[in-house]
Amino acid sequence: MGIDQDFPTTRTQAKVLIVGLVVMGAFGAALFGGAIPGLKPNYSEPTSLVLDGERYYFTVVSLSMPGLFLNSTAPESFAFHNVTFALWVSNWNVVGGGLVRGNGTEANGTVYAFVLGESASPPVNTTLFLSPDRAFAVYWPGGPLGGNSVRLMVHV
């Protein structure tokens, strides 16, 4: 028996090998392409909107509300697309609502502070803050019906 006889190759074996490779390739493509449920990476593009002609990714976060007989909360931190937000509620009362105070820290270390809401004292009537460099924005409708949802936006 020679070396050629130890590993005989026939046309049938070659066809089986090719069909096997095609089947494995098709299975791999189905697996990583999402045709098999539950196995596809679940990355999806963040939700976006247009603000002053510029596109921003946005998310909505929920803030803690002040407890009974309290008029403020501790700062809460949220990171979204390389901007870190610190947000808290102040000047809260059930009838008039309150203010959402905060700051946004960009990846380069630049920090911008803002106050959102409607208040007679201190006088505030702002529902949208757009950073001077337009890198991020924050929206809160204010008032007693403003709720605890704040929209964070980061420039695409």
C-alpha cells in the first residue's frame, strides 16, 4: 500500500466535501445573519431626532422624585453616547412642580450646567437646554405635570 492508497480521493468524496462546506457556510450565514432566532447580536441604532437642523440620538431617563415634605433629590448620573449627565430635582412642590437641574460633561471634559422647568422664584421658564457647542441637549417640560421623564440628546 502506497501513500496514495491510504487517502483515496474519488469524485463522490469530492462532491460530498463540497456539499458539506456549502451546508456549513449556509448554516454559519444563517446563524450570524439572524435567520436563527435568538442568536443574532441585538444591536440596534439609537433613536434619533432633528433639533435646529441637526441630528441627535436621544433617550429618556426617569428621575427620582422628592419624598414627602422634601423639595429636592440627590444628583443621579446617566451616561449616554460619551456625555455624562448629572440630574436632580429642586424647588419641588406638588402644586407648582419644580426644576430639573443638572450638568452635562462631554468626553473632552467640558461641563455645561443647566436649569429646566417653570418657576416664579427663582425665575425660570426653560424647557430645553442646548449646549453652546451643540454637542448635547436636555429637554424637560416642567410644571406639575412634567413628571419625572427627562429626554437626553447627544449630537450624532
